[in-house]
Amino acid sequence: MRIHPKSLAAAADALHRVLGFEYPADSVLSQYFREHRALGQDERAFVAEAVFGVLRHKRVLDHVAGAVGPRRLILAWLRRFGGLGPSEIAAVLKPGEGEWLSGVAAAALDVLPPAVRAELPDWVWERLTRERPDSEILALGLALQEPAPLDLRVNTLRSDRDTVLRALRASGLEASPTPYSPFGVRILGRPALNRHPLFLEGAIEVQDEGSQLAGLLVAPRRHELVVDFCAGAGGKSLMLGAMMNSQGRLYAFDVSPARLSRLKPRLKRSGLSNLHPHLLRSEHDTKVKRLAGKIDRVLVDAPCSGLGTLRRNPDLKWRQSPASVAEMRVRQAAILRAAATLVKPGGRLVYVTCSLLREENEDIVDAFAAESPQFVRISCAAHLQTHGIALDTGPELRLWPHLHGTDGFFGAIFERRPILVTG
């Protein structure tokens, strides 16, 4: 592959915007492509791959390439991680860049600090290595540098996994069952599925297997009242509705109208009739108060640092900080307490995040347990075992990209003690 100067210039321009880290990288790229409609499909693909490639490897690139701008960062990524040799890059180099790029290619990585090789900020490395050996966090960091696989969830209202697998394979895609989720399908490569008949008819949704397992902790039953307290764009809400066979009543709450608006077309495709999105002003909204003590199952997919999703969102490690995590912890604790008021006696409360940090996970649920004696913990491993899923990560669900091939997820289950009636 040879690089066209126009494509390199566009990638450098887009990367310059992304490196401000004011907005999510995917949003910045979407805006860039809207402003540059003349870019062809191949050029857009190159720009996106180059930008995300640099974001995944920025710590190493900063060390081996020196203090350089976006253009040279992309050249360094192409040579060091993009698989291109000197002859494939030579045509776009300026005088003096060839020698510099040879140095980039030859630089030894084993002499770099482990946090740099792991492509993790020092503060993240320090927190993770409090809990696990350096060697394991290095393995985690290396896994997070790889693009995530394309995982799908089969909508059981529309189809079943075997039928979906046959249809995907018949259309030329390499598809296999996910190792843990009974609803999951993993696709080789990154095909565009938004025009595939299975997607258009609502038989499949894009959803990481880790997210599916987090949803399985809720295990809603038909005819129950269920709340997804932080529904976002509704991936887990749609899954819960399908598990309920579109019976009972399922509320999808969120404070962001933009996120809930992304649920609407997905809901239409899904065929669900029991899912009801509601916009909240805050976790103390009157809708929450009206449902206090009435809900069978409540899912709290709490807003978090998102560090478990770095395979998909590598810019998050540069957009988060110890201060932002500290602010997040206050919100997480407040949201969990508010959501707990919804749970009726004998009901279930599930707390999940896509964070890797103990302070957003175990510390939050430990504090909640200490102040909420009316709730008892349920073993996630035992719960999954009863549903035929042989995955034991301990009392809480702990998914790691380097161990499980999923995004990083945490989950904990609580049950509200039933009211004892005495004679």
C-alpha cells in the first residue's frame, strides 16, 4: 500500500483536532467528515485508521518519535505499527524525514517504562498495579491496544443464534458464537452491517459480549416491572426487553435527551412493545419517587471513566484524569442510592460499569453495602452458573480484555431483603 499525500494531509488535519481531547474522538471525526465531503470512502477509512492508531500507541510514539506534530505522529505510526516499509512511505516524506523515520523503526521498546509499553497514563498504571501484578497490567495494556472484535447480540424476539449464524455465513461473513453469552455472535473483520437484512429486520444488534453478560446479571422475568436506570442509547434495555419476551413493563431512564434519541430507531427495529424511554431531570426526578419500592429489577449501568472500552475509545485515557474519576465516584454513589429506592422487597439491584478502576467498582458497592443493610449481595458467579454460563470471576463480575476477550466490565448483584411478617 502506498500513501497518497492528500490522505496523509487529511489524517494529520483530523488528528490535530482530535488531540485537543475536548470532545470524543469519534465525534470529532464525524464532524470532520461532514466538513470534508469530497473525501472518498478509502480516504475516510485511512484517516480513521490513522487517527485511532496514533491514539492507541501515543505514549510509545511520543517516546520514539520525539516532540513532533500530527503529521509526523502518523508517519511514525505507519512505520512502527501500521506495517508499512520504507519504500511504501518514501513518496510522502520531506527532506530529512527518512533518517528520522528509520530511527523510529529501530527504537527498542523493552527499555521503555512499563506504563509506556502498556500505553496507559501513569496514574491509571499506578491504580491498577495496586491490585494486580505489573506483568498482568502490561498484558492488559497490550490487549487494550488491539481493536475490539465486532460482537453482535441476537434479538430473540426476531430470531435465534443458530439461524443468525447460518444467515451471516451464507452472506459471506465469518461468524462464530461468543464464548460466554448465549445470545452473542462474533464477526471476523469489520464489515458494515447497517444494511444487512438481519440488522434491518432487527434480528441483530451490535453489542460487546461483556455488555451482554452485564445484562444477564439482571435476569428479568416476564411480567415483571424493570428499570434500566442509566439507559443511554439503550443497548442493555433492548436486551432486557427481549429477555422478558416483550412482556411486563420496562422503563429506560436517562438524563440525556441525545442519548435517548439514539434508542428510538433501535427500539423500532427490535419489535419490543414493553420498553418505555423516559427522560429524567436527575436521579431524584418525580418519576423515580413515584416508583419507589415497586420495581422487581433495577439495573444501574453507572456513568464512569469508560477505561474498560479503550479498545474502542482509546482517547478516553487522555480525556480522563484523577479529578474526573473523583467527580464520577460522587455521581456513582448518588445514583446507586437513588436507584436502590426503587427496588421492592425481594427485588434485585444490579450495579455495573465499564471501568477498570476499583474506586469506581468495588469501592462503590462496598460503601453501598455498608450503609444499606436491607440489601444482601448475590454471587455473580453462582448466578451465571444457574443460567448455564461457566464463568467464575468471584463474587462480583470482573471482565478483562486480556483474559476474556471482552471490554472491561464490572458487575455486582444485590437483593433487597423481603419484609418478614411476624405473628
